[in-house]
Amino acid sequence: MNFIYTTVSKVGLIRSQNEDSIGVFKTNDGILAIVCDGLGGSNAGEVASQLSVDVIYKKFNESAQPDYIERIKFSFLEANKAVYEKSVSSPAMDGMSTTAEVLFIKDDKAYWGHIGDSRIYMFRNNKLEQLTKDHSLVQKLIDDGVLSNEEAFLHPNRNIITRALGDDGLIEVDLDKLDINSGTESFFFVCTDGVTCTIENSELEEIFKLSDIHIISRRISSIVEERGAPDNYSYVIISNVS
């Protein structure tokens, strides 16, 4: 199975610097996408996100572990260690952390790891599925039945996250995998909350029905900017080509 992809990472219309970092790497085994949204103010968020992309790629690529879920988990743990140690080594970096999404696709399987409120989606058969669940205050309120999804989208505290890479010396990472039908066109969408704070899931589903990866990308970017692009926004779109 072959794959095509496109990426976008922009500062948005309000922020002064881009604290998102992304990377897409074609390996001997498959294709690896990493999307991180840094937190911490000043330059610390940018440092945390870029360091995480670098360490995750390096550790994933160097590993000989045949179980890709375990390989992703190991990469997360090593990146967390690197970010945490850097954050406590300098006052300028104190408290920095980052969300992290890792998606690896090989043949007819997709594997992923997730921490924070960036997201991974899959679109196939005209349906968009959110594969990850936000680690956030608002998501907890949804789980507890206090908020609906519609109310959560407009909630003033939707940017408060409950888990991040580098927050602590120990982390808990969500990990999973699924089968891909090689005969069905599929899209994977990995993005920061700069996208999902402006575009609802139902709207994203309609956008992905446009089918062309480049048209989809341009449409997403234009909607984010039409709505003020209040945050950095970054994403990776990957499509299988039969």
C-alpha cells in the first residue's frame, strides 16, 4: 500500500510565535507522523514540541522492537524524560510540556499513541471517526454528563488539559491500533487544537467528503483563518492510495 500526505503548520492570526511542531517520516517499515502542541510560554512551548518530535522519531527509528505499539510507547517515555529533564534544568524552561500524537502506518495497519488534546481522526466510507479522546477538563465534564459535545465546543476552559508530555517524570499514554482495508480509500488526520477549536467534527466530516487531499487541506486552512485562527494550527493528512 502506498501513501500520500500533506502538512500544514502556521502561527495563526493572534499568536506571535508557533509553538506547534510536526514531522512526517517515511521509514523502511511505513510512514510515521508526529504532531505536538507545546505549552509553557516564552520559547519553552516551541522547545518542548520540537524536542518531542526529534526524540520520538529518533527512538522509534532506532528501536528493533517488532511490536509497534510498544515501540511507540517507548518513544513517548523517552521523549517525556527528555522534556521533563530540560524543563527542570533551566528557569526559562520551567513548566514546559507538550501534547503529542504519534501515528504509524504499515501495510494494512495503523498504530497510534496520544497524550493531551491534539487529535487523530480517520475518515473512510464517508464517515469521520475520532480515534483519540482529549485529556482535558472539558472532556472529563462530558464523560461525567455535565456537558454535551456542543456545549464543550464553546466552553471557555476547553484549553485546560489534564495530561501532557513533560508534565511529570511519569506519564500515561493512550495506545491503540486498527486494520485498514486496502481496497477502501482512507484518510488519517492528525491535528492540534488550533484546528478543532474552530472546526467541529461534523464540519470536518463534510470537508473530507471532498476526497482530494490538497483541496481538503486548503479548505481546512481557509476555514480556520476565516474564523480568526486564534491559536497556532497544525495538521498532517495521510491518504492511502490503492
